[in-house]
Amino acid sequence: MASRLNPYVNVLDGKAREALEFYRSVFGGELNVMTFGDMGTEGPLASQVMHGQLETQAGYTLMVADAPPEMMAVTVGTNISISLSGGPEDADLLHGYFDALSDGGQVAQPLEAAPWGDAFGMVVDQYGISWMVNIAGEGNAG
């Protein structure tokens, strides 16, 4: 098995499961969730997500967990950006992802022609996660 790098997003306010379901609605795929309760934790944390993993048909892996304040400090908005990129043949798919991530979120930069010849956009989704989408221009597809 080859090494791979996966984004791991920590979500505040016990909304990791909600975020995972949202990301599955955007990207599709198989979702696996382990709660703190599955590992023996009792009380209010038991139903929160200790580890969630979304494996998509496109080959993406996104990991998401709840970030209880008693366990970790998270500064929303500056702690992570996730980049999605592809060539001109992926334009429809990537535009669809951008539009879906924008639902309930805030577009920071519309997905449009950029000075370097690609289409580029940025959005902060409804969970405070920053996404960058880049679609290579015809001359940059290689």
C-alpha cells in the first residue's frame, strides 16, 4: 500500500457527524464513523465522533472528528484549507463540488478565470472549513 496524505478536519460544537453527512452529499462515497462511546467513553461525549472517514469514488479520503473543548483547542477559519484540483476534463465535477460546498457557506473568491490561466475559487463551508478549487486551463493540464 502506498503512503497517502489525507486532510483531517476537527469540527466544533459536536457537529462532526453532520459535517460528514454534508461532505458525503457533496462528494458521494462510503462513510465510516467511530464514536467516543464505541471506545468506552460514557456521558455527553459518547455520541460524538472520535473518528470519521469518507472514502469517495474519486479516490478522495476526508477524515473528520469532533473537537470537544476539553480535549483540544481549535481556531476555526485559519487552521486548515483543503484544495481540490483537476484538469479541464474535471471541470463539471469540480464546479459541482464548489457549488455544493457554497450552500450554507460563504464564497471568498468566485470560481472563475484566474491570472495564471486556470479557473480558481475559494469558499468557506457552513462548518468553517476553507476550500480551494482549481481547474487547470487547457494549456496547464499536464
